[in-house]
Amino acid sequence: MVLADEPTGALDSKSARQLLENFEYLNQKLGATILMVTHDAFTASYANRILFIKDGKVFNELVKGNDTRKQFFEKIIEVQTLLGGDLNDVI
């Protein structure tokens, strides 16, 4: 199990991509579980499952399934837009 708190926060884009690709390898080829905390949608798009936490509670969950990383990224952005307000505030 790898615990990663904002693992790409202080990295340039090339190093961040390399790290995330290494996490993918560890997960897919070696069966390692990666538990990562991030505020970055790009970084989160490398995950297979995302739990969004708001005010200490699970706000939403996304599972990548058969989506491409780009499709998953777009879903992440949709949920992030809702995190700032209540669902009743959405027009």
C-alpha cells in the first residue's frame, strides 16, 4: 500500500506525469493499493476510484470503469464544480 498526500504538489509537469505513471504500474502490474489525497483533477484522473470529501463526509464517489482518462477527468471537473455550493444552488 502506498499512501500519498498531494504527491505531485511540488513537482514540475514532467516529473508529476512520471510519478503518476509509476503509481499506475504499481497498481496494475504489482497489485499495490494507492491511497492518494489531491485537490488536482489531472492527478485524480489517474485513479480508478475517487471519493470526494466535503465537510468531513463523503460528498460523491466516481469510478472510472471503462472511461478514458479524459472522460474521467471531465466527470471529476463536473463534481468539483458542485463542491463549492449546495446542489440546490445549481441552476
